[in-house]
Amino acid sequence: MGFKCGIVGLPNVGKSTLFNALTETAAAQAANYPFCTIEPNVGEVAVPDPRLDRLAAIARSEKIVPTRLTFVDIAGLVRGASKGEGLGNQFLANIREVDAIAHVVRCFEDSDITHVEGKIDPVADIETIETELMLADLDSLERRVDALEKKARGNDKEARELLDLVNRALPLLREGKPARLVERKPEEEKTFAMLGLMTAKPVLYVCNVEEAAAATGNDFSRKVEARAREEGAVAVVISAKIESEIAVLSREERTEYLEAVGLKEPGLDRLIRAGYGLLDLVTYFTVGPKEARAWTITRGTKAPQAAGVIHTDFERGFIRAETIAYDDYVTLGGEAGARDAGKLRLEGKDYVVLDGDVMHFRFAT
């Protein structure tokens, strides 16, 4: 269990180059013309987490299994996509299926790569995409109002709840504001998600800069970062060109390359971590001589549901979770040391799993 992140943006901003780097494949055709991505490309990447390697070394695990994330490369949207311009309708449907949006924004000058709007203006590009998504959401909700009102009059509880949320979202969308700004209670989240609104999805801005600006950013990326701060969103600066070049290098060559361009780590690592934070995800570990494995859960998940990520039987028959905090596991040299020091805890059904917990689940078959 990870998350599915859709890579969106105008044509020729570097989406497919970034996707290729993420998946270390050439599955997406990175060509210099709009709509070169006809079908969404899907790729999985391992989540970088040095804690997993440390745990595996202590336990002398034969195998290391990181958690994985899914990225979907969605073709370039253009002005009018909500009305079917370009390949709009097809790709708007693909966006509805992802958990979060990585919005790639062109923050570099290059006369060899055309810009679909004729000029480099990342904030205007963001507004173009956001407007198309808002128009599509608005159209989707307006089409549903009559049917929901009829059902609500017939005392359909779910329809009443949906209609209430629709009526809260419509004024915002009509004012040009995204649906993610709809005020709602935690218990309404599941119903709200049923509306399938694209502008309700969390957004991560990816500023694609030239190689020389990869470490420091540039004037374009700083404008995007300022907008992200205003929205309470996150922006990450990446040079898709650098990422695509280091993707095919060995680990040693990659380190040398990064040092040469003034980077401490690949931009993709920062992108993945930012995506984790965006969706409020955390990682717990299972560790033993056969394998050390990372598992992804949403922050606030209780022990039985965390166990269910491994297998549904674990959740159904949950008895308890033997739990060691990551720092205790490392400091005390593994499970035996933690147990001897009284740092191995027995947690029950109400325990909320914390990031970095090393866990062993007991369950009844």
C-alpha cells in the first residue's frame, strides 16, 4: 500500500521526462510536441528510506523489500480541456483515479522546446490547469444536483449528505476556487471522496528547472513556491534532465554526479517524501532474518488495520502487536536487546501505529 500520484501539466513541461526518471524506464515517450502521451503510463518506484537498510543490517535480513509508490504519467492538458479540447476528456477521467496530483510546472527557458502558451509563466500555467479542473468539477456537480435532490426528498440519507457537500462545493467552484477548500468534518471525508472531485485532491507542485538551478531554484520556481505557501501546498524544485541522466547510473556514479552539480540527494527522493507528507502517510517495518520490509499506512491508523495491510487475516484475527520504536531497535542492537531493556511493548487494538515502529503481529487463525 502506497499511493497513486498523477503527473499533470501543460504539454512540454517535462512530465514524461520526470516519469521516465521516476521509474527508471523509457516507458513514456518524451517528445517535443503536445499529446505525445496517448495513454497514461503507470510505473512503480521504491520509496527511499535509509532506516530500512539499517534495520536489515542489524537483523541480518536476507532480503530488503521497500514500500512502493505508483506514478501515472497523464498527457498534457491544454486550455479548453474541460470542454474536450486536445485530449481533455480522456485525461480528466484519468486524474479522477489518482490519490494526489504532482503538477509539473515549466520553470526553465529553452528556445528548442516550444511552450504551448508561447511564453514561460509558471503561475499562469498553474492557473490554466486549475481552471480546467475546476470547470470539469463544476460541470460534474451541476449534472448531479437534480438526481440528488430527488433522492434526498425520498429520505435517502446518503443522497442528503452528498447534496449538502455538493451545495458547499458549488459556490467555491463558481468563484474559481478549488474544491479542496470545502470546509468539512473528518467524518464527512468518505462521503466527500465519493464526489470524485479533481480539485479536492492534494497538489504537489514540481518546479522543473534548468540544470544550473537544480540546487538553488530560480526566479520562476520562487514564484511557484510563493503560490504554494499561499495555498498551504508544497513545491519541490527538480531538474528533470538531471534526474533522467542519473537514473541510469550506478549508485557510485550517481553520488559523484550529484556532488558535481551541488546536490546532496536526487530530487526524486525529495519528491517522494513530499508526496508522503502531502497524503499524511507513515511507514512501519517488519524485520526478521528472512526479510526486512517497509509498509505504508495513513497517519492515525490503528494496529489491526495496519496489520491488515500485510494480510486481511492479520486484521480479522488480531490479538496484539509486539512493537519496538525504531530508535530503540537500532540503539539496543535489535529485538533481543530491546526485549531485555524492556523496550518491546505489547500493544492492543486501540494502539495508533507511529512512523518507524518495528512490529510483529500476533493473530488467531
